[in-house]
Amino acid sequence: MNQYYPHLFEPFTIKKTTFRNHIFSAPNMMCHMDANGFPTDYMIAYYAEKAKGGAAVVTVGDTPVDHEHAPSNPRSFNLSYEALPFISELAMAIKSHGALASLELNHGGLYNPPEAMGGRNPIGPVSFVRSWDGVEVIGMDEAMMNTVADHFADAAELLKIAGFDMCLLHGGHGWLLDQFISPLFNTRTDEYGGPLENRAKFPLMVIDRVRERVGDDFLIEYRMSGSEEIEGGLTAEEAIEFAKMIDGKVDIIHVSAALDTEEAQAVHTHPTIFLPHGVNVHYAAEIKKHVKSPVVTIGSISDPEMAEQILAEGRADIIGMTRALIADPYWPEKARLGQSADINPCLRCLDCLTGMHTGQHFQCAVNPWTGREFRMRNYVQPAKEKKNVLIIGGGPGGMKAAITAASRGHKVTLAEKTDTLGGLLKFTDYDSLKVDLMRYKNHLIHMTQSMPIEIEYNTEVTSEYVAKKQPDAIIIATGSTPITPRIPGIDLPSVKHATTVYTDLSIVGDSVVVIGGGLVGCETGLFLAELGKAVTIVEMQDEIAPEANWMHKEGMMQAFAKQNITTVTGRKVVSISENGVTVADKNNETTVIASDSVVYAIGMRPNNHLVDELRDSAPFVRAVGDCVRARKVSPAIYEAYYAAVDLA
């Protein structure tokens, strides 16, 4: 029995298959296929890394069962006999590290784009013309249902031949199988529509067809939504009844929530920072009361203590994780060894998912290895020559550079001008919305303090200081400073920068105008609104938070609506008084917004004075993070990591 998390790491068996623990690497597709849709070395290495990290099951995500009507993405995995050698290599790469290999089989149904299907029309429960793009959806007749069921069975059989241990049928989140279950999508009037037992016929047909093809020993998982969380959609009560229908037909039931196909619901399927951790667990817990099959819960479970508690309380049998294992594939192994503080925490920023959707390289904000495992294992090596490395600045970039350089064997000194590490992230100690970022900050501090790194606090670095140190390499990570706008009244006592309000709320009155609608201004405004302040955010541009990815922004706007935050766009603040702010539109027409305090967040200025001063002070000099250009945390982490790797 594991002494740290006994429930999480207790092996268990289903039929003839033994699982080494209760942690499943839940499905996600990273879209690293070649032009034929075959897995590349990058894709294989990505999933193999998760297996090395200790998950019981590693699941390849969102794979269409055919290339005729199923793909929801033009860059879909080609699950065909032509791809069999590559699929077999993928299964072997996962299993060779002690994990079981699974793959999620899906059909996008009515949401699929014609360009992903060779120009063909999408299919769904009923015929209609999509309102958002005018594409005609073809309603499925019984012959087409049988064809699709056969495609699911063909795909599952191929996985079994390729060496996979199990398959996951995606029956949730608004995709085809869920479209039949959901009264929101299924308005048929024949035997496949109406009451739940009719709407369930096609998904049950698929399950039965797959079971007939793969036999009893090949495990079948089924993913479903515990509720679609939308008016007219599948309710929690009907979800329980459907779970009872598939209990015994499938071996494992995954319980997620909401609709991935609708923006407003997708932020519940993939919970943002604006929702609690484990927000969907209650759906799994309720379904577990009514079925005998093991139940997987998923949705922002990134803490070993929370995962252990869920299992110990009997609310689920298995913990599914996606983003937590993207941020740190070795999460399971670190937890098993009692090294939870070493886990690289997920920020729940959703850069991983939204970046993939926009065709960018699949990556993680806090893990430079993600999606690059194949290249990194040869690129990142122990230092050939131990060097004296000076890191200037104890913010996230400086700490990441110090950790990386020290782990490669260099002698590292980190100079920090204050008496604590953390840089601009220190404010996260006060904002409940920033608990994930706080955990990441604390993780960096823990790793910096636990490694052989000499930390010099209260140290203002000068050229004379550097001359005494005589470093072989310098990495400058001196961060940025708030920009103070030149607005009449900016120096009033009631006006403060966003970074100062977290530690001294006495400076903020009951009504607040926030000048600047970027992410910093928006999230500071939300912090104040949750404390009961009346908040108005003023932004010069025509939209707020243009730099935010769409999922983060959707979650934020839902939180704004709950707190009744007012946003004013296309307006410039021209003056501030003790009674409020005066704003002007593009025609220079002015209005006054009443408030008793003002917070500004119009950007940050790089602290780059040392960059030029120290440019020739060592053989290797590199500036990283905000001292280059003020941005989010992720660029600082990446630049710091690569700078430390480039030390050679």
C-alpha cells in the first residue's frame, strides 16, 4: 500500500486487465500527424512520455472512426489499415513503459466541417441547415446508422489488432453519439427519437456492434456528459438513466459534463480558472450510486490530495487527467513517491487546447517539453562543461532559468533585489482566482530553494557586482514596471495601480473604475467585484482582453455576468477627479463615470537597463521574459528554459 496516497495507487483489475493505479491520462489529440494522418515520431514520443510518467492508462484522443463523415478536424488521425504499422508503434511506445494503451473513437456528427470530409456534408440525427454557416446537415436513416456503427466496430477491431488494450467511445460533449442521446439535438419522431429509451438506441447499437467485434476481453470505455448544462439538453437525471442502460455493456464509464461544441458550455467541459477544481465530480458521484461499472471523473483535478479524497470518499473509482499531465507527465510518479511539491502545476490557462484549435504548435504554458519530447530528449543534455551562471531576477523567468541551469550541472547564483522570490506573481497569494498561478509560483520557489542554487536576496545588481562575480554566463530576468498614464488626476490618493490593491484593500472604495481592459485590468476588476465592489472597466479598444484565448475569455465573461461588472469599450479616459473619471468616445464626446476610486492597468514597461549595460560582461548574455517585452508568464518560462539549455 502506498504510504502517501493509498487509494490512488492501489492496483486493480477489470476482467483480465490489471491497472497499476487509478490515474488515467484522459484523451487529448495533439494533431502531430503527417500529411497522410499517420502518427509522427513527435506524436508517439508525446504519448510515450505520459506512460513513462506513471499513468495507468494513456489515451490517444479524439480519433474519427472514418474519413467519410466522422472527422471534426482537417488534421485528424487516419485510423486505417494503411496506418496499422504506425498505430502499432504508438501502442507499443505506450505499453513499453508499463501503461495500458487506449484510444478515443469519435464521430463529430452535425458539427463537422465539409473541408475535413472532402467536401461532403455532415450527418446528424435530423436534417437541417446550420445557422452559423449555411451548411446542410443530412439526417441519418437506419442504413446510415448501421454503417456508422460498423465504422466504430472496424476502428475498435483495428486497435485490438494494433495492440491497444482498450478503446474509449466518445458519447459526450455534443458529438454524434451524444447528439442522439440529447433532446437538444435529437428531435426525431421515429423509433430513434422522443423518450430516452428511443434516443439511446443508436448509441447502444454502436456499443453492441463494437462488443461483437472485439470480444469480451478487450475493454470498452464510454465517455458521457453527466449533464449538458444547457436548457433543453440532457439533464443529470436522464444521464443517470442512460448510464444504467450501458452499465455492463461497457467496462468503464467516464463522466464529464457540458458540450464541447458550444462555446458557453465548453468552458465547463474544460474548466477555466473561473470555476472550482473538481467542478464536475458531483456528476460522477451521482452516477456511481446507480451502476456497477467503474466510474471515471474528470475536470480540473490537478492536486494529489484532492484526487485521493475523491477516491477515499467513494465519489469515483478512477481519476482522469488531461491538462495536469500535459503540464507534468510525471505527476503520477512524483505523487507516488511523496514528491508532490515537485509536480509542475497546470495553470488552467487553456493555451494547450486553444493553440491546437488555431493550428499552432501544441504546447503548454509551463512545460517547454510538451509536444517537443522527440526533439528535446536529444537536445537537452547534462552540461558538457560546468559554468558559473549568474541569474538576475527572482521572478518566474529567473527561477526557471536557475532551476534548468542547475539541473544540467552548472554552478548557479540567483540575485534578487527584494527579500523574497516570485516577482510580479507575488500578488497571487491574495487572489482566489489565481490559485493555479500561485501554486506554480510556489512550485518554482520550492524547486529553486531545494536545488544547489545560491540565492542572494536584497541584491541590486550593478556592473561592479558582475565584475566581482566574473560569471561565464548571465541570464537577465529583471521583469517589468507598471506604466503610469499621463492623465490629469492620476496622482490623486484614490488612484492606484492594479498590482497594489491586492495587498492593501483599504485604498479601494465601494465603486471602482478600472482603466485598461486587458487581462490584468479585467482580472483585477473581477477580484474587486467578488469582494463586493461595484466595478466598471474602461478600455480604449473596441473589445476587452483581446490577448486572451477564446476559452479563457468566455469563462471570464461568464464570471463578469455573475458579478454584474460593467465594461465600457471604445472610450479613452481624459481626466480623473475625486468623484470619478471622464471618458471620451471617438468623436470626443465626453461622459463622467462616477466612482470613489480608480485602478489603472494600461501595460508594463520592460526593466531593461541592465541588458545594454551587461551585454559584454560575460561570454554568454541573454535577456528573457518581461525585460525583453512585457507579456504573459509563458514566454518568460520558454525563453528562460531555452537560455539555460543554450549554455551548453
